[in-house]
Amino acid sequence: MADNGPELLIFASSRVAGNVENIQAKFVDGKTYGVKLKQNDENLGFAVYSVPKNSLSDGTKSRITVAVLGSSATVSQGDTMIALGSPFGYAGAMGFGVVASPRNTVQNPDGEYRLICTDISGAKNGTGALVNIKGEIVGIIDQSISDEDSMNLVTGYGISDLKSVIELLSNGAHVPYLGITGVTVTEDIAEEQGIPVGVYVQEIEADSPAMAAGIQSGDVIVAIGKEKTITLSAYHSLLLKQETGSSVKLQGMRKGTDSYEEIEYNVTVGSCN
């Protein structure tokens, strides 16, 4: 995924490696080398692994090209898509098809991620990358996010929504975590249902920083610090700018007897690993 000078960085599913200590990567020339976990995100199930370049032979290094991360925001229905890696449950596979839907989303704690759903048949444990015809990676395959009806069709996270997380993991930084699953309250919904514009809290993860701060289901998060969170995407972007272990004030609205009332939370930012 990247070459930072002393290391090659590999972005992959952390569920595949699990908690084992000795991990190896096989390169295109068939040679294997030991890799180390640089940082992981248990929330999404991804990690960045590093390979010291001085451990690689000249032959291996000459065969390596750093991947180009494209934009999943420009992916449209019917676009040609190539599935690489292990989409069928075994390594070194390749599949071809088209995008069936680029508009589906999945909610994870603290964020909402756009999915790329294809018509390529895959395995339930499939992983790998989705590549467009320009050779750009536009998605990361994760069959665990598919619903039962499409479990056998290759599906991945759009790369654009992962770039901020990838950057944090590549720098060895923790991914900030509060543990809120929510939805955006638009102005239309606010007008129809009388709910303030912001992020409506649907669920709170057990033992999460949000639970410890007293945030409850039904609250509406309207700001992090002095920055407004009028959408779930804005909330997620602001959260990723916080440092794990730091204290941050969240502004919220809570339903009272007759109306919503302002409430403030002091939250200690956790991490996803």
C-alpha cells in the first residue's frame, strides 16, 4: 500500500491473522518475509503491517509497485470491477464483474461506510481488493459486511471512506473511538418528527467511552468541541481528528418532558484496538 522509506506497508484484514505473533507475507516472486503489526483497528477489522525493506532481496524489491488508491466516490453502477487477493477463499485469485450497487452503506460504531457491491461470486470468508480498469484500488473486500441475500457476492468498503483510517494506522496511531452508533437527522426529518438536526444516537457500545460519559440512546449529538456535527459523516471526520486518551466535550440534546434540552458530555477518547 505504501513505501515510507525504511518499510513497506501492507493494509489487510486483521481477522485473517488474528492474534498470532509470527506473520509472513508472500510476494509476487514467491518469496516470504516476516511482517510486524504496525497498528490495527478492531472496529473495522483492518490493520497495517510493516516489512523492513532491508530484509528484502533486490529481486523482490524490483518486483514491487506501490498500489494507487483511487476514489470510490466516482464508482457507478455497471462499472467494470476486478477482485484481487482472496475473494474466493484462497490466495492469488482474480475475478471480473461489474458494480451492482455503489450506494449501499453499513453502520459501524462512530461511522457510516459506503459499500461497493458487485455481481462477482465470492466466498463467505473472502478478502482482498476491488480494482477499477485504471488499476486503482477503489474498495477493500470484506464479506462479513454482506447481508444473507448477497453473502456470496463480493462486497467491499469504498476506499474513500477508509483513507483517514489507513493514514492513522500507517503512522502507528490509534483510531479514535467513542462507541456511538447513530444516524443523521436531516432538516426534513427534524421538521417532520421534531428531532434536532445532528446525529441521533441509536445504540451505545457496552463499556465504551460514550457509555462512561453518560450518553444515552435517543440523545442527539450536535457538536464535538465547537464544531457542529450536522451529519454522521461530519461527526466521524471530527472524531478522527481527536487524540486517543484526550478529553473532549460533546454537545447534545436530550428529550425532556416537553422538548429537547441541551446537555454536555465530557468524554475521554478511546481507541479501536
